[in-house]
Amino acid sequence: MSWQADKAHGEEIAYQIASLGHIAVTRFFSGAALRLDGVMFGFLARGSLFLRVDDVNRPAFVAAGMGPFSYSGRTRPIALEGYYETPADVLEDAGALFDWCRGAYRAALLAGPPKRKAKTAPKTASETASKTAPKAASKTASKPALKPASKPAAGRKSKPTSTD
């Protein structure tokens, strides 16, 4: 499905669960996200509604035979355990849809904002080795400062020393 089709489906769902509050339907990758008070509790992708789950509401999804959202990664399938597909019979019953979306919103609130990984540059072998090698004591602090060599003044000749 296209973004426009998922958005239209999301707006239908938002209308059905309007008593929860103002549901914003926003773009989410190639689908549409459902947000209440800025908190994403579900999204539509490939024509299906995926809702946020936790240990409280996940058993209902599993009992209905639903699984987590998954997509094909570069080397293997990737499953997002935090979002499960909503059963078709729930989508057809406005009361059940409201209850499942309310549970998903509660789960999203309890989960808090997504944790972002700090981006760091890959370490080179020399950086890694320098951190593991013991550091030598700094010798510059223990050496006395060198005095500059004295030069004869310009235009003056040094006096010959007499040897008697």
C-alpha cells in the first residue's frame, strides 16, 4: 500500500477512536503513524495496523495469533517486538478497536521515549592500543629549563684572557 492509502486508513481509525483524544496521523517511513499527545502508539504499514505492546497487552495479540512487525534486513529478517499486528476482527469492531488502542497508548506511555544510540566514530587500532598501553611518566616537568648560551654583545670583541 502507499502512504496515501495508509494515511486514509489511519484517519478512519482515528475517527473511530476519537474519544481517546485528537489522534494525529503522520508519515512514518512508507506508512502512517498514529499519535496521541505526541506519543506514537501504533502505525500502519502494508495495509495492517500495528499497535504498541508490553507484558500486559501482548498476551491478547498472541492469543489472536498475531505476531510482531517484521521486515527484511540486509542479511536476515528483523522483528520489532514492541509492535504487534492487530487482528482483523478487532478492526471491524469499533469498541474493541478503542480498547486495544487505549492499551497500546498506555504501553507507549510506560515505554517512554525511544532510546537513541550515541553515534561514535569507529576507533582505529592505534587509538585502541594507546588506551591499553601504560603511559610513560612525563619527563618535561622534572627537567630544569635550559638557559640560552650567552653571546658577546654586538660590536664588542671579547677580551683576551691573559695567561701569566
